[in-house]
Amino acid sequence: MKNAVETERTEAVKTERDRKEDEGPDMDRKLEGNMNMESKKKDRGGETVHLEFESYSHNEQFARVVSAVFAARLDPTVEEIEDIKTAVSEAVTNAIIHGYEKEIGMVHLDLTIADKSLTIVVRDEGVGIANVKQAMEPLYTSKPSKERSGMGFSFMEAFMDEVTVESEPGKGTEVRMVKRIGSIFPL
């Protein structure tokens, strides 16, 4: 134990070079992307998981599952789990599609449990949002040619108890969402 913080670092997916060293040159499967996960338990009873992954669209599903499994510690209802998975899906998809557009970058997912609340932070270092208020309006999309509905932020707000968005053009976007487990009415 170091500074009263337990840290477990797990490499979820190794780089192609590391995989070849471990498995030898005969392996022909291709590995796309890097992922890292870190879990920290805090003295005050909370716990945080940090996951970072490359902005490939298939990693959205992985982020959903990790979020649902982590949230399960709070004993949520099936509806609460579905709300969390939907909100994470929308936030991660926004980071991949809008944050990095045609480039591959890192998406950061932080999950924190404290009391009966789950805080989710999805962050990218992509193009950012010039007008956050406009971007959060229902049906607004910056990519109409890609048949986007413009409902991502609306879904996040509908399924989570709190949603805040901070962004700076050229520096990226951070979406912070809170879900209170077991609350009948949002506060």
C-alpha cells in the first residue's frame, strides 16, 4: 500500500509489438489499438477506474460493458444499468465521431463510485466544440451528411441525473455525467 491508495494497473490490450514478442511471429491475428485500465480505491470508501482506449468505433461497446460492470457494485436496477450504458455509448460515440473525426486519438473514461452515485467522465483531446450550448440542443448535428440525429446530449441528459460539458476548440471535450443509484426523482 502506497500513500493509502491501492493501485492495480492492468493492461487490457497489448500493443502489436508486445503481442508479437509474447506470442511469437507465427500469430496471424491483428490487434487494433491500445487500451489501459487503472483502478484506485480511496480511503473514503470511493473507487475510481480510469480506462483509455483508441477512438475506434468498436471500442464504444467495450466502454459500455466496463461501465455497466463497474456500476453493478451499487446494485442498480436493470433500467439504471441501461440508462448508464446508453449515456456512455452516446458520450464515447461523440468523442470518436466528432472529437477525432477522421483521425485516431485517445478517449479517456473515468468511472467513480462514491456513496450511491456513479460519476462518469468521457474526455477526448480532439477538435473540441465551439458552441457547447448549441451542440446540446436537440436535433443539432455538426455532421448532417453522416445521418446523425443530433440527440446524443439529449439522451445523456434524459438518462443521467447530471450532465456537464466543457470544451475548447482545438483542445478537446470533457463530458461529466452523474447517476444516483436508487433515486426515484432526480435532484
